[in-house]
Amino acid sequence: MSTVHLGMPGVRPQHASPGSSHLRGDRSFPAKARTELANPVLRQNLQHATSTIQAKRASVVREVRDWQKLRDAGSALKWQVTDHLPEMLVQLEESVQAAGGTVHWARDAEEAGEIVTRLVLERGQQEVLKVKSMATQEIGLNETLAHAGVHAIESDLAELIVQLAGDTPSHILVPAIHRNRAEIREIFLRTMPDLDPSITDDPAELAGAARRFLREKFLDMSGSVAISGGNFAVADTGTVAVVESEGNGRMCLTLPRTLITVLGIEKIVPSFQDLEVFLQLLPRSSTGERMNPYTTLFTGVAEGDGPQEFHLVLLDNGRSAVLADPEGRSALHCIRCSACLNVCPVYERTGGHAYGSTYPGPIGAILSPQMTGVTGPDDPNASLPYASSLCGACYDVCPVKIDIPSILVHLRAKEVDQRREASGQFHGTWDVAMRGASKLMSSPRAYDAAVRASSALGAVKRTGNIGKLPSALPLIPGWTDHRDLPVPRQSFRSWWKDRERHGGAPAPRPDGDGPEDSPASGEDA
Amino acid sequence: MSAWQDARPSRVAGMSARDEILARLRSALEVPRRDEVTEPGDVPRTYQRADDRAEGSDPAKIRQLLVKRLEDYTATVHRTTEAGLPEAVAAALEGAASVIVPPGVPEAWLASSDLSVTRDDGTAGPRALDRIDAVLTGCHTAIATTGTIMLRSDDLSGRRAISLLPDLHVIVVQADQIVLGVPRGIERMGEDPTAPWTMISGPSATSDIELSRVEGVHGPRRLHIVIVEPEPEPEPGPAPDAPKTAPTSQETS
């Protein structure tokens, strides 16, 4: 690719800063998934949540006759934004300034944290209220504020539960989905000093407790600062839209004196009228509602209504790096609805924590590694593009038609190429497994021996599958690290021998449910 | 310390964050994608837009759909006519001892209600508003397909704080404010896009605990919608005070 002179020689797209960003876990996806899969509460809650939301989504999407046309429009609008991102951002900046707002630019997580912290401290505040926001989670804003002695209180119920528990969110939409009601009651009793201990674990009572706990904070907000994210920012008017259910967003956007909104630079929609597309696509895809209970739209500062000071922080933190890959850049079109999480067979089992990033699920698997860059085979994010069966369900439900499976394949290819280039790095378990399997499978004798050995060793899980067996199949280490193999009751070769012995008549099927239902032969382990 | 923990995004000394981000993005876009660049005119607008034929459907049917959607959200709907409005408002406000109204709400709306009325002059702070039982507002637009009421910060819908803190919100919707689809609603909003807007679709709700829906977290826990319909056409026989003549539910969307 030839380099064109851009007037700014030397400025290249940059990955997210590794220091403060919550975009990379400490272990690879398979390693974390193994831990998460062992948690039965998590699996049960997840299964219930994902299937319920999935069904609700499907039923309200079915109502909309022009759904596919809306998706086409949503996708094209997002392409329009990415294709013209620099100009759109400049236009947004002008619109916000014209409406009395102040615009800040943050290259990375640290810079965004510094800007917000400075704004809060300059206003003499020690406590700020927050509206649920992916961007501020991504940049670890609460931790940055805590360093400066500022306590950030999450006002969304699920975020509050997660925060009070000292936990991390596991789902974009329902961050506390890994907690059940009894656990939540315990968390509240431990952390809300004035709570009546006779409270039951009825969700309505628990929500009531959160209402009382936060209402006091909201009412004292008059001189204070609130921090929000934003779902959409309209380039031609400077309007920011915040979509929510509980009303905590309205509180934070209306009652404080100063409002700070942290927004990823990709959240733009070109014109106000274009909201007609996204405000139809988002609620139905997200919570499975025709419309979410509350949407607030505000433009800069309005006299006599709401905050008298508005600061918009535009955040890069790796987004320019995503934009730099033409095959992967449409990951920036995501409107954070979480529909792809709920349909994903991998996410449904492992949950969000296994992805190690603020952005879990299929979209996280393409967004996180592109934002952080992948530094080598040991980088935990190198494993994310493989956290998928490529079934394609995510693409079908994506309201802006991000072709997640194709990007996953593209990122896998990139990762393999990267390792191949750094030759000598080409010794991941996967490659060794492939090489081993090829050696093994090209020798009938060796293959037969290995299969017999695996059953003879009796190292078989109760489920009847072969689990992780690094030593039982010495020639294909790694293969069973990542998948369970059904135990063959009889090898094909011995079955064939039997068949020949029976003079060509079909031999009894080794799995025991053949037409004759005969017991499997003596070759069986 | 692993390699990925050492790497830091580089910044160009002496360049502002704004200029540097814009330069990064321009540099990123130098690598063209396979398809043509999308210009505004390339966006396929084949979905049902504001001028869709369906917007001209029988207003009574559209109202019927709005009622159905609102009731789906467990909002309480009162259908009335201009003459019956004070009675309907009084019924919606039942149980409340105090109400706040935006300055432009006609006095006639409260003619049948007997409670302490505060006409908002912009001075009441959050604590004062929290002590008021109810708020009565008009609205700007109602979208039938989604059961959405749109409030603009103005004399009829009020500043945002007053419709947020009281526990009961009563909204009066006039028949001519009702549209069918979201695009028509956004178009009406677009006449004054920079005003603060609040779109309300049912009472405050959460499903954060085991996905079981709980109503009333932070916003008003009860939502009453009073729909003012035209006086029914004088027909031989029927009682003039029965506005419930709208055809039964027929999906218009």
C-alpha cells in the first residue's frame, strides 16, 4: 500500500492504551471459558436470560414489516459515517459549540480520564453520578476518578449491583445477569447501611431499595456533576440521544449543574431525521421492546432546563486503528444493542467474563482485538476471533448488518499470517495439533494404536466424551484442549473387519442403536 | 511484563488531541474499502417514512393502536372528549393531594380536580418537586406504533425536572398530536430539534434482577394518559358522551 502524503506525516492510527483500558483480559478465552463454564448459577442465569431476550426480540421484530429495509438504511448510514468520519466529527463539534457546549478530544483512555477528572475537581466535587456507559467502562473511568479521590456512583440498577459487589459486568444490556436475587439481596444488605434487614429477595422490593438509596443522591445533585455516555450524536444539530429504561438517565441528564458525556467517535449519525432509523432498530434489537421507556435528546445547554454546563468528550482509544483495516472497520458500526450476544451459542455458555473485555460476545470478539491490536500468540485477545463457531446467527440479528463472521475469519487469517511472518512463533498448540494429527492420520497403524490407547486408558469423562487428555493421545497434543471428542465404541477399522468377516452383510452399528440393536462387538472398550 | 502491557499509543509532541485524532482517522481512511464510499444520497430510504401512505389511515384506528400499545406498557388510558377532559383529568389524578403543572396548561383541565396546584415558574428545586405527588402535562406528539409520548421542553410539557420527580405523571394527548410511525414523530420533532426532548414509552421499568420486570425505579411509577378525541359524529340514537366508538383493534402498522 503506497503512503499518501496527508499533510500530517507520521501520524498513524493508534491502538487503545493498554494501561487503563478494559479491553483485554489476563488469560486467553479458552482458559477463562473453562472457569466460567464450571459455574452452574452463571450458566443457568445466562441460558434463561439469553433465550428470553432472544424470543422477545424475535416477536417485536416480526411486527415490523420493513425491518430488512430499516437494516439496509441503518447499515448504509453507518457506512456514510465511517467513510466521512473526520468531517462528521468536525461538524458535530461545531454544532455542539454553537449550542453552548464544550468539546474535548481524547486520544486514549488516560487522556479521557484526565479531562473528566480535571473537570470534576475544578468544580470542587468529590462524588459524581454516572449513567450506564460502555465507553466509560472501557476507559476505566471509575478507577481513574478514585485515584483522584472522586467517588463515582453507578445509577443503573444492574451497574449498581455490580459496583456494590465489587464485580465486573457480564452482559452489555443486563450487566448483573450472573447474579440471582438471593445474591443481590445479600449484596444490598452488606452495602446499604440503612436497609431494613427484613427485606425479601422479591425483585420489586430490591428495586425499591435501590430507588430509595439513589433518590437521595439525585436530589442533592443540584450543584454537582454527572457523567454519561451517549447512544447517538447527531452531526448536523449537535444533539445527543441517551436511551434507557429506569429513569436514572433522565435524573443524571436533567438535575446536575454540569453534565459530562463521554462518547466514542463512531457514535455519530449524520442528521436528526436519521434517528428515525436507529430509534426503531435499537430498542427492538436490544431489550425486545417496541420502544424503551425513556429516551432523552438534548443539544448543548438549554436555558432554564437541565445542566447549565455541558462537556462532550470525544474518544479515540483504538477506534482509529479499527478504522484502518478496511475489512474490519465496520465493527465501528455497532450500536451496542447486544442482540448478537443473545443468539451466540458460545456466549450463551461462557458468559461475558470469558472475553476479558468491556465488549463481550461476537461483537467483542471482533472489536476488542482490533482496538488493542494483537501483539503475539500469547496476547489474550489473539484468542478472541476463535471464540466462535461461525454459525452466522450474529450477522442475521445485527440491526446494522455488521458481517461479524467474515470479520472473524479475516482476523483469524491476520493472526495466522502475523505468526507465520514472525517464524519460529509458529508453535501454538493449534499448529502442533494440526501437524500431529496429519502425521497420525496418514499412518493407519499409528492411528489405530492411538484410538485403542485412548479407550484402553479409560481416561474418559462420565459424559462419554474424551476431555482434555494431553498424554493419552501423545501424537495429537492440543486437539483435546479445545474440544471434547465422542468416544468411539468401536473403531471404524475394526468395524470394517467385522463387516468383512460377516461376508459383506452390514455389521451391527457400533453405537448400539442400529436397526438390529445388537450389543457392540468385543473390540469395544 | 508482557509485550502488550508495555506498548503505549504514541502521541505527536506539540499536536493537539483534536488535530491528531483527525489526522489518525484521515490516515486510516487512506486504505480504501472494497465498495464505493457511501454518500448521503446512497442511503436506501425504502422503509416506511414520514410520508408513508399508512400515516393517512383512519385517525380512529391509529388512536385505537395507540391505546393498545400504551396499555401493553401498563400505562392507564382515559379516553375522553374536550367536554369530558376535566373529569378525566380528575380521575387520573385521584389519590394525589398536590400537582404541579407547566405554565401553559389551561386552567380548564383542572376544573374538576380538588387538590393543591403549583404552576411551575422554574424555581422549585429537586427536593421541592420530590414532595409533590403528581405532575400534569400536555405533550408535543404521540407515536401510536410504539406507544411513545414525546415531550418538548415548553410551556405545555414543562421543563424536564417537573415530569421526572413526582410519582404520578398524567399526560393529556390531543387527537391531532397522534401520528402512526416513528419517522413521522421524528419529523415533527425535527421542527425544533435542539430543544430538550423526552420520549416516554410506559412507566419507568427495569428487568435487571433475573429479568423479572419491575415498574418504577427512578422515574414516575404511575403513568396515566388522557386522550382527547373528537366529539363523535352525530348519529341517530347513540349517546353523545360515548367516545368509545373507535373501531376495534386493527393493526394499522
